[in-house]
Amino acid sequence: MRRFVAAILLAAVLGACGSDAPTPVPQLRAADVFLTPDTELIAGRVPPRATLEAVLRESRLREDLVPKVVELAASVFDPRRLRADNPFKLERTLDGLLRSFEYEIDTDSFLRIVGLSDEHPANLRAEIVPYKKERVVTTASGLINREASSLFAAMEVAGEGPQLSIELAEVFGGEIDFNSELQPGDTFRVAFEKVYREGTFSGYGSVLAAEFVNVGRPFKALRYTVPGGRPAYYDEQGRSLKRFFLKSPLKFEAAISSRFSYARRHPILRIVRPHLGVDYRAPVGASVVAVANGTVISAGWNGGAGRMVTLRHPGGWETMYMHLSSIAVRRGQQVSQGQLIGRVGSSGLSTGPHLDYRVRRNGRYLNPLVVHRSLPPGEPIPAAHMAAFREEFERAWALLPAAESAPVEGGPGAVTAANEPAADPPLPDNVR
């Protein structure tokens, strides 16, 4: 029997050797191997009124580790500063041990807690880490026309966001009332910084140089730092663009609905009486800012004026802000020019959302629009620094794009943007 089996096997082998067909090679097929992940990544945003402890528990961190992680975080970061809607990421093992936790504190930095070893993931380290940022100098230009009748609209057509409009309006806030003085044909040119965080656009930096032509009048600005001083904006003659009063207590995008008058028919009382201020029509919640440095002498309800804030300024000046929906300051508080003091509303005797803004000096009410035009600018560039200032002004001016030349009647395409990084060398530190 054994000889018979051996003969059959031998015949099979000899037959295969004599065949022209190649001998098939057995193919081994390994089964797919699926590795079960040993960690879980949880990403989200801080819920309203949540604490760090609540965020960690909701992320199913092991119960005994939660207070330890909170205590460790408190060594570098005040947990009370946790803000709703700020993003966080937490990586933990399946049995609840923490591998890492990151929380965005603000646009500049984040809290990071990491494990020092896989063997002891509860052995953690906490630190505040700055985001890697890059500033790129860019330019834009635009035109106010029928289709883009506000700086917001013209800036949007130029491809930039509303925050840049606010920055530009603040630069020229002592010279131009962007609520009432813009006209078709006005143009702007601006060189500014764009800030990129970890390679992604995160916001605008400083306006470096700008020109705004309002009703044919050119206003120029350079951001410059006098040695030993702070950055400020000056015109080409070295005169400060910062006035004692801002031209408007609103950022802009508000129309004047009622002017200063000694005989105005009151819209509710239906009687003729003085209106000793200027009414700005604006949406509920619009920011109201202090027009100058000063002290809050009242902040609260004041009869027909509704919620009202009164500020005292040097030289016997007072300003009043009426019909607010909310108040952001308290009596006795020191405020700086441009600081938020409240928000537009319709409290008191009011037919709709607006701000009644008034100016008084030594007890006498004055027309705010006239007052703002007559007040002198701030301190100019000292004579000893004028030569350096002029040199830097010329260098910065070369950054600006060509002046807008589209016709007033043009459509949205009349507003152009030159959103390209400036080819000129970086500006010196005193320009920044």
C-alpha cells in the first residue's frame, strides 16, 4: 500500500516537471487586524455658565482626577476666567485617565495640560502656551457710492471685514463724523496688518497709514511712536489726529434724526420745547462710547431720559448719553476716550431706538456738532523729532495703493482692493 501511494506521488511530481505550465504558488491571505483605540478625543465649546470642573466631568474624566486637574490648572490659570463658547479639546484613555487637555483662553494663548508618561497618565504638567502668530502688511482701497454708501459697505466690497472699518473710523474719528458726513465720491486708502494664528487669519492688527478723502478734503494719518511715548496717529504735518472730543459717541452707521434746537416739537409730548442735543438713530445694542477721558458723575435711570450716563471732563465740560438699553459704567469710575459706557436703547420718553447725546460747558448746553469741529487737536510731533517723522511718513506712504479713480456713479465694482502683501521692506518699530 505504501509503495502504491509513493508511486502516485512520484508520477504527479514527474508530470508537473514535464508540463509547460508554471506550478502555482500557494497564496497566504492574512486576516485584517483591527486595533481598538485606547484613547478618545473630545472636542467642543464651553457651555454657558459652566465651570472647568463641569467640563472635565462631562468629558467623563475619572472622578478622582477631576479635582486634581482643576487644582493643577489653577497653578497657571484662574479657572474663573473660563469663558462660554471658547473651544477646548480633551484626550483621555478609555478608563478615564487624562492624556491631554487644551482650552483657548483668548486669541493670544491657550491652556495645555499633558501627561508626562504613558505609564502614569495622571502625572500631569500645566502651562500657558502662546499661539504662533504672523503679521502681514496688506493694503485696501475703496469708494463711497450709491451701492456702498457707508464705510462698512465699501470695506466689504473691498474684501475686508467690519473690524477694519471700525479701526479706520477710529483713526479719523476726531476729523470725520462717519454717521453724518460721508458723501458719494469719498475714497479711502489704507495700509494695515493682518494677523494669522497658526497659519489661519485671526483678525486685524494696527492701521499703519491711511488716507480718507471726504468731500474733496484729504485726511492723512500715520501711526508713529515718538521716542519714549506711545503709538498715536499724526497727519503729514505732524499734527495729532486725536481731538479732545471724538466727533461721535457711536462707532458709526447711525444717521442724525434730530439736531440741536431751541424750538423743537417733541414727538411724544406734542409741545414745542428746546432739544439741547443731537439724536442718532441706531439699532438697540449698538455701542455707545465716551467721547473724551473723564469721570462718571451719574449712571442710572433719569426720568424721561431713561437710562442715562453723564461724564465730567477737564475744562468744565460734561457730556450726556440718554435712552440707553444698558449701562456699562458706574458712578465715580474713570473712563478713557473711546471706552464703552453703554448701549443704544429706547428707554424713557422715546419713540424708537436712538441715542440723545448732549454737551454742556460750565452749565450751558452747546451744539455737539459745532463743539466737535472747534476743539483743537492733541500734542504735535516735537520739533526735535520732525525730521525722523517726515522720513518715516514718506516711507509709509509708499505702501498705500493708488488712489481710487472710479466714477461716483459706478456700481460695486467701482470699489477695488489691493489685498497683496506690501513689497516694501518692513516698517521701523516706531511706525508700528
